Amino acid sequence: MEKLIIKLIKNYKTKTFSLLDLETKLIKKLSSTEKYYDLGGYNKLVNVINKLKNDGEIVEIKSSDYIKRNPKVKSKWKKINLVENNWSDFVFLKYSDLLDLSFYRRNINHQNNFELDKIKVIYNFIKNNKYRNFVSYEERCLELFNDEKFYKKKNNVLSNLKLNSNLDFLDIYDALKIRKEIDELVWFSATDEFENVLILENKASFYSYKRILESKQFIGQEKIDALIFGNGKAIINKGDKIKSLINNRKVNIYYLGDIDPEGLGIYFLLCNKNINLEIELMMSFYLKMLDGNKTFKYNTNQNKNIIYLEYFIKQFNNNYKTKIKYLWNNNLRIPQELISYEVIK
């Protein structure tokens, strides 16, 4: 059904289109409403729309109303990618001292404002990168594109760009000061006499915090001196592994993950399934995340179990409880990568 949806959008003669009109055309093409729902129905349609949005193919018209159905999305959309060449020769000249835009000369359909905005951000960073440190993919992509998983997306600007051959950098990632880590460690201790262990949901933060511990005695007000890479939900059933790593010592165990339903769920399930381990939130960093007032939309397919929220917020004061509830109710998230290597350092 995805291919048919994309084809119908491309067939619109205007740049804008109505999602409800698209749904009507889709049902007509499929010959029956029953077949439409058998193939995923409205949920499948919204998933494809969000995918096209993330890929920079379409953008929602913010002034339009929301469709009164779940998942809730805007009713009107605009196509971004144009068939005709949208960039002047001046654009190619302007960025040529640092970037090789030959891909874009060959692929006219990628000459759109979405990708040009990303190119501008990349160009400005490289121009001033001598003042910056190496960080993970996730941390840099969150900073530059407001999306820590941007580098994983198909046909992203990072994979399309090359550097001017006269530059000394190895590749675009080297120029962006992105460290290519090898996924080889799940545990790191700064000292044989560790007292405070931190479980991290994401790999990027694990490697960044490991670098800090290699040069410092501890991290944060909790004085973290040992790390465990939780690998998302995989940590939930690893209570025995955690105990073996800490070797039954009397230590304090903390957790740090994203502030979103999935991150709250991991913390709840980790504690609930390992009641013999007393696991606290790394409160000083969670407060930093909430005080930063920087939020991002997330995929509404996350499991919003109210039990996760209630268990999480009971550890915060009323002011922070209000903030967290607002994020929850408005499908907003705060990724832990905001507390990056450069922020802590």
C-alpha cells in the first residue's frame, strides 16, 4: 500500500493535498473499504505520511486543522521535492569551498529546501569545527538536525554529501567531529573500588561518559564511577548479569534514559522485574534535561502506559511533575543525548 500512497501523492497536480482526499482516492484505487482496512487502513496511511515527512518529501501545513482521529495528524500537506531544478548555480558555488555537491547536480529531485537547510547547517559547523570536540553520531545529529537518529535514515544528507577534495578530513563524519565507535563494551569502571553505577539506555551516551571517566574520577552529583550500557529494552531481563558485574558489592545503582514513554517504560520494567536491585534515577541529569526546555516530537506508536508515568514522576517535585505530564500529554520527548560529552565536559 505504501507504493500506491506515494504514487497518488505524486499524481496531485498541486503542491498541496488533503489527507482525507488522499484516503478517499486510496480506497477507490483499492476498490473497497474492506481491502483498505485489511492492508492497515488509516494507521498505515499515517505511518507512510510520517515516513515521507521524515524523509523530507512532504511537510505538514501548520495552519491546517488536525484530523479528529487517532493517530492525530494535520489534515493538509505540501509536497517539497520538485521535479524542476530548484537551486541556482550560486548555491553550488557558495558551498563549494568545503562541500562537493555533485550528487545534487546529478539528482535534481533532491534539490529542495529541506536538504538545503541541512547543507547550510553542515557547512557552518565544518567552517568552525576547530573549536569543537569529537562526539557520537547521535549527539552530533541531535545538535545539528534535532534528531539523534538522523544518520540512520535512508538518503540522508550525510550520505549524499562529499567534501571538497582539497580538504584534509577523511570524510564528512571526520569533518563533523563524529567519532565512529565500535560496539564492544557493555561495562566500564573507572576504579576497582567503584561505588556508584549508572545504567545508560543508549550506546552513544555510554561511550561519551566512558571517555569522561577515563580522564575524571566521577560524573555528576551522584559521583558515578562505573557504567553499564543498557541497550534499550534489552537491559530489563539482565538483572542477574548486573549482579555479576557488580559482584554483589554494596553499590548505588542509577538509571538514565530518554524522557519519553519508552524510556519511562524501560525504567519501570527494569525496577519491577529486578526488585532485589535498588535502582534510582540519576536525578541531577534528569533535572538538567527538563530545565533545558528543549523537546522533540516522537513516534506515537510508543506504548503510553500510564503506570510508567506515575512510577517515574513520583520522584520529582510538583513543578517537574507538571513538566513531565505536559511532555507525556503532548507527545513530546527529551533524549538523553542532550547531556552530551561537550555539555558535561
